[in-house]
Amino acid sequence: MKCGACIKACPGSAILGNFDINPLLCRSFITQKKGELTEPEESILKKHSLIFGCDICQDVCPHNSDAAFTPIREFGENLKPRIEYEELQQISNKEFLRRYKDRAFSWRGKKLLLRNFELIKQG
């Protein structure tokens, strides 16, 4: 099936017409990129409110519309669907690592998440 929903929905236009991917335009990549972002990268980041990662292509894919939830219990436990900006501002880097060391986003650190929050709030 070649419906193109992912191509149309991708905030960075990272999925090309031949279904190759330009990872440098991928919003997930940009949310994880350290340092200063370019204006085009900031623009891509501002197209969605997630501060880390991106699953828009997965969300719109018709192949995923009838996907069953996993019976693996651990995938539904100890979820952290959101972090508050104020919390990140108030805790130290050490406390951030203590609270979130087992999370996929923790390896990039508090500073990067704050940057993403601040850019998205501007958008």
C-alpha cells in the first residue's frame, strides 16, 4: 500500500516520495539534536507540541490503525506521558537524572528538553 499519508503528515518533509528518509529533516532527530538549531529546524520543531521524539508518521499510517495493544505488561506500566516545564526549570541536573535515568529522553539531558519546550512555546 502506498497511500502517502506519512509523506503528507511529516512535519519536516523527511519522508521523500520514493519513501527514502532524510534523517536531518526528521522531527524526532531534531528534538534530540544538541546545540543550537537552525531556523528551518526550529520551524519543524514548532509544528507539534511533543518536546522529544515524533511518531506522526506512525500515527497516520493505515497499517497501524488496527494494531493490537501489546499484552506485555511492562509496556503499559510506569508511563510518563508528560513533563512540566516548571518542574524542569526547578530541578537540578542531578535531580533530573535521579528522576528520569530510566527514560529514553534522559540521556540527552534537561537542558535539551528545556530548549525544546521554549521553542515550542514560542511557536
